[in-house]
Amino acid sequence: MTTTPELIATLASHPTPIRRYRPPVQRAVVWLSVSALLIGVIAIEHPLRPDLPTLLHQTPYLLTLCSALATGVLAAIAAFLLSVPDRSRLWGFLPLPPMGLWLSSVGYQCLTHWVAIGPKGITLGQTADCFATLTLVGLPLGLAASLMLHHAARLDVAKVSLLASLAVSGMTAVAMSLFHPIDASVLILTFNVGSTAVLLGLGLFLGTRFRRDR
Amino acid sequence: MTRAREGAGPTRHNERRLRLVDGAGPVAADDRDASAREVDWSILMARSQDGNGAAYERLLTEVTPFLRARCSRRGIGQPDIEDTVQDILLTLHAIRATYDPTRPFGPWLVAIANRRIVDRLRRQSRRNAINAALIPLTSGTVDGTEIAEGAIDRAKLVAELAQLPDAQRQAIQLLKLEEQTLRQASSTTGRSISSLKVLTHRAITRLRRVLIGEENH
């Protein structure tokens, strides 16, 4: 077994300069900029929904859009703050107020439009299209968040992962509400936060089993 | 503090920022020492991030007694203290890029230490529970000398065994204390193998609940 002085000597034996992480809020801003850029690139390829100018004058639509955006922004900031050891764990509650507002205004249309029955028979509904856009936006954002927050795996992996997935959900919902005629918030939250929760639960279960078997 | 500052030679900018952690106003000598030590560690960590191996070795060596004391205070068992300290040092090493030299070093270190200590305490309690439940039942005899310190005592175990229903007590007696095979126990009792398994399982579950449940309260 390695003694502590031996471990210290080993750790200090290969001194290489490392690049310090920027402050968490700055890193969150970088991630949010990537999100904005991605949505911008998709907007070039994918036309904005035709009724957008009208919707921008309607309070329910604006409420959903702004609360989703606020949830995404604040969840990203909270995730980056919690990924650093010395910040208060209370930052984890930061996105809860806008998230409550967002959840109170979401619709579930996307969950009910998986198939469409028309003159051509049964075809894929708008949900399938939603799902494609959701993957197109959510996957790169999730990947970027994972890369930027991987160090948190040694600290508070559950909270940081859930906050990051909430941030991805918020930004994906903003993108979807700009491109898609039906509300996909429930689908987005289920896809992002749900899959993260399942993965975390699986990790916890397997970890417990592994430790018990040892 | 001065020794490290002279040795470290931080820039004017860093020096100004690092003094922020010194605190203002009159402070007790101990507080001043602790504060000075923290500034030392901040500077050493900043130099370590810049690739100074000697500063890094000195920092890790200096924080080790502090970490040992913290582990001990938080209830880590003596045999596990060194492992926990090493876990903390490895985590510190892995995420050293997250340290911001303009912020105090103490809370950063303590947060990492607390995380590893909590992990170790969870493992420790899980291990204690398993040991307490299994040692008396798998040791072959109910001999108190084989029971780990702090685990269930023999008299209590014997008393609880006597409280079991006859069928469960017989199953434990034959399979665990006399170490008979399931087939032998089956022919002795006339019960099926699956019935014996169920009886043993129920008996162990009951003993565990009674003995460990009581210990936890």
C-alpha cells in the first residue's frame, strides 16, 4: 500500500503547468453563447415558425419563452457554480422560480402527435420532427456541458448533472418554440432531465450492487 | 506568511487580491495564524498550478496533518484515516484547475475534504453493518472472541436465537452453527431444501433487524 508521503512525492514529481478554469459565471456565459450560436445556425437552415411575429405579442407565448430562457440561463449558471467546490450548495435552487413558472405554462401537445392519420394513411406526426430538432439541439449542448463540467464528477455529480440537463432543456425549449408550431416542453424535459435521472439512478444502483459484491 | 510571500514572489496584482482573505480589524493571534497559513497555502497552490513541484509538495505535506485532524474529528475510524486523506489529496490533484487564487484556499480544501469524508463515512457504516450481521452467524461458533470489537455480544445473540420460532432456530442451528449442508439438514428435519432456505433467510433477517436495529438506536 502506498503511504501518504509516497503519494505526495508521486503527485508532485511531474510538475506541469495547468490552465486555471475561468470563474464559473464566465464559463456559463461561454456555454450559453454556444447555445445561442447553435440556435442561430439552426435558424439559418430551419425556417422560423410563420406565426412568430403574432405570437411575440401574446402573453402566454412570451411567458413560456421567457421562463424557459430564464430556466436555461440560471440552471447553467447554477451548474457551473456547483461544479466548483467552494461555492454554496444553495446556488442549486437558483433556477427553481423560473422553472416553476415554465412548468405552469407548458403544454403537452408533442406527447400526443406521434402519428398523423391522413389521406396517405398513418404517417409520422409532428412529434417525430420535434424529436429530430430536440436531438439536433440537445445533443451538442449536452456534450458541451459534459465536457465543461466533467471535473464535477468527483464532487457533486447528481446535482450538477441535473442542473446541466435542466439548462439544456431550457435552451432546447427556446429553440423549439421558435421553430415548431406545437409546444414540446414536456417532451424536452422528459428527454433531457428524465434521461439524466435514469442514468444517475442506474449508476447509483450499479454502484451499490458493485460495492455490495466486493 | 512572510516566508511564503518572499519565496513565492507574487505579482503586485496577485498580492493585492490575496490580501483580501486576511480579514480586517483586530483578530486573535490564533485567527491571525490560521489566516496567514491560509494565505501561504493560497500562494503555494497558485505556484503549483504554474508547475512548481516543490511548492506543490510543500502544500500537500502541510495540509496533510490538517486533513488527518479533520477526518478524525468527523468520525472516520483510525484505520481509515490515511486512506481518506489520500482520497482527498487525489481529488485535490484531479480538480486543482478549479482553484481560483483570488479566493481563499481554506473553503476550497474543506469542501473537497468534506465530500470525501462523507463518502468514507457511508462506506464505513455500510461495512460495519455487514460485519455486525455476518460475523456471528458465519463464524461457525458463537464465540465472543471471534466477534469484532463493538459488534453484537454473544449473550445477546444467544438470547435472540432463543426467541426465534422453533423451525427458524433449528434451521440456523443446523445450517449456520453446525455447518451442515442443505441436503443433510433436509434429511435431519424432513423439510425440503427450499423450505430450509426460506426459514434461514427469515431468521437472519429477523436477527439483523433486532440486533442491528437496536444498535442503531
